Amino acid sequence: MIHLENARVLVTGGAGFVGSNLVKRLIREGARVTVLDDLFTGRLENLPKKGFDFVEGSVCDPTIVEKLVGEAEVVFHAAARNIVVSTKNPREDFETNIGGTLNILLAAKATNGRVKRVLYTSSTSVYGNPKYLPINEDDHLSLLTPYAVSKLGGENYCMAFYESYGVPTAAVRYSNVYGPGQDPANPYCGVVAKFIECMFDGKAPAIHGDGMQTRDFTYVDDAVEATVMCAQSDRSLGEVFNVGTGVETRVNELAEMLGKIIGVTAEPTHTNRRDIDNIRRRVVNIEKTRRALRWVPNVTLTKGLEKTVEWQREKTAERARG
């Protein structure tokens, strides 16, 4: 069991959506947190006002990575080019998501055991269109995007460094994380924030495709809790874990739920699918995570959407006040 209180912790990508929520949680745990972020999609305003050190830089820079990993005891590696950016620029995706991960692992190996855990944040995108539902961690993988290829590449490097060099690694595969902090002003934000913004503006949300595609939407606090528990547990070494809810929701249903919460009846419009909209159904089995880490999600989709709407409403009001 790894204790985080007073531990030196590095969070790469810590100014991003999940990363910044993770940073807040680690500060509450009493960890001494350093954030590394190049601010490509991350935002400084996502982070708390104090309680951590910030370094602007990239995981692609081995010199910065070696220094910061060399000072850490636990590394949460959340830095990545997301699926939208990755699809537009596969080379940059490779350099950041695979090359950056290799830099982290080489730096951790060089500490000769001082780093007690490298926790890698992966994605359920690696499953593609599954043959069976819900999806288990050891099911067939179908890599339909450069992003899926690079996230799996990072996972595989983590497992290879564990087996070959004894670097203590573990990985979590997130499924469609949403919640407070996912700013619609960021062009790379997720569908929940985009739908809420449209409804606040009195516009109909635009759904890519027929809206019958399904996802397993995971509230950010639950995702962060699973991530922290995975980093602390001795049972996670060399393993990968699904982080989701086990509940399948159609995108059309998501729009309807948000309409009821916000109090609008705007009928969604349907547009052409994007090149990243090639997953028809997704819902993950979280039994392995429950058994090994004693983790279960606590926030239902309805409750999570209500919390997200409330946060986004406050953020919109702040912007209006200038």
C-alpha cells in the first residue's frame, strides 16, 4: 500500500480535465504535488490557486522528464494528445503518447527503485467495436484510431518495463469521463459539456450520426478515485483496469436527460459522423476493478449530469460578469 501523504507526486498533463481534478484530490491527500503540462489542451485556470508546483513543459522533453521523475516517488502519467488532435496529426500523437510515455518509463527506471509507482491513464478506445458486451480487460482489442494505437502502445510499454526492469507500473482505461472542469470553451472538450453549452444558448445539440450509439459515461470524481486507488494498491502492479460504470447509455438518451435537467425541450439535430465516431456500442465490465481495488462508482449518470450542469452554469455566469 502506497501512502500519498507527504509523498512527492508528479502529475503529467495535470492542467487537463482529469489531470486537474486528480491534482485537487492529491492535494487533499496531503501529497507534495508537481504538475508538468505544456498547456496544449490544458488550462492553468483548471488548477487550484495553490498547493502544488507547476512546470510548463512537455513529456517529449527527456531532460525535463528525467529531472521531475527523478524527484518523484509516485508518477501519474495523464499527459496525452486526445483523440481529436491525434486523428488530425498522427505523428504528433505518436511522439507525445508513445514517445512521452517511454520518456517517463526510462526516467523511472533510472531512479533504481525510488519511484514506487507509475500510474498510466489509458482509454477504452483500445476496444474499438467489441464482439461482446460488457467489455472485459482481456477481450479482443480493435484499434480504429491513431489515438487507440498510441494509448495501447503506452500501456504495452508500461507492462514491458514492469516485466523487463521491475518498474512498478499499472494502468487504468477510462470510459467517457465527464463532469465539472470539462470546459466547453475548450474545443477538445467532451460531448456532455458541448450539449450543456448548446442548451444554455437555447440551441439544439448536434448529434453526430443517429444518436443510437452508446457510451459508458463516467463521472470525473469516480475516475479520479479509481486512479488513486490503483496507484496505491499492491494488487495493481503490472495490471490494467477498466474504469466505467457498467451502464450503457445512448447519446440520444443523454441529450434527453440533459434537456430535462436544464429545462429545455430542444430537439437534437443530427449531422454526419466524424472520423472519430466509429464506435457503435461501449459499456465496460468493472468486476476486475471492483475485486482487485475494492472500487465501485458512486455517482449515477443523473446525479453526475446535475452536478456538471450546476458547475457549468456557475462558470457561464462568471464569464458574463467579466
